[in-house]
Amino acid sequence: MPSHALYDVLYIFKDIHKVVLEFAGELDEDQMVWRPRGYSTSIGFHLWHLARESDFLKAIILERAPQLGPDFGEPKEIWENESLAGKWGFPTELNATVGTGLTDEVVATLPIPPKDELLDYLRRSYEAVEEFVELLDERYSTFDGVDEEMKKKLQNIRLNLLVFLSHDCRHLGMMECLKGLQTGFGSATEKRKG
């Protein structure tokens, strides 16, 4: 007998995405690019990475599960469609990467796009994943009527979605720490103060 989760993955995605976007919206350009001495990543890098990972997630799922059908869209990333690597001056050899597995030296040299452009990319990447999850939940709320191969694919997709929720939370924590190092106030401190 299948067991159903007692939580709503779409709601949790929307919640963490809202928190990340609100957090980022409060930053200025200098806070976005600041890095502690000897540290390779900035808040801007983490935001770019979250946008790339979300953009990549939807595209790779669609590429590996074409059985989902055309209603789910094409397995193409915003990053590719809009040639953002070239627009923002990313090294061409990094065009396919999402920021995972890069050395600290390479990460430290990556350009951080202007805040409004970066947040627009992040917002649209998040929206695309949310729309995907919403359609997935509508079409496949249970495993009724799906064969074993599709059931395994759906289980794998849902597992990956949960991994990405955790991933976003970890990066939010890193960004809050970086903000706290700059301002002396992290998100928990600010809430107690207010």
C-alpha cells in the first residue's frame, strides 16, 4: 500500500523561494558581491547557483523523463535560451555548469550579474520549478494507473525535488551567515530585535 507524504512539497518550495527572494531583495549591490578575506563565495554567487540549479533541475528531469509529455515543457534551460553565460561574461567552458564542483579559485573569479538581472533569473527559475511541481502533483498525485517504470521515475523525481529543497535551505543559511558577517545581524538577530 503506498503511503502519501503528510506535507505539500509545492507549498514548501514556494515558501523557501519566497524567503530567499525577500532576503536577496533587501541587499544592496555591495552586499551581494562581498566576500570575507580568504573566502571564495559571495551572496551573489549563492543566488546565481540557486538560480542555475533550479533552472537545471527542471530541464534535466524533462530530459530524463520524456514520458511526462509535452505539457511539462521542453528540457531547455533559461540559461541556454537567453545565452546568459555570454551576456554576463561567464567563461565559455563553464556554460553547462551549475556551479557544483568548481574550485575555489574559479568560483572567486566568476562574475556576479547586476542584482536586478540576477534576481529576475532566480525568480523565473523558481517559478518554472514551481509550475513543474504543480503540474506533476495534478497529473501524478498517486501512482494509480502508471506502470512500474514510470512509478520508479516519479519516485526518483520526487526524491530529487526533496533534495533540492534541502539544497536551497543550506544555501540560504550560507547567505544569512555572509550577511551577518557584513552587518553584525543575521536573520534570527533581526527578528528578535524587531
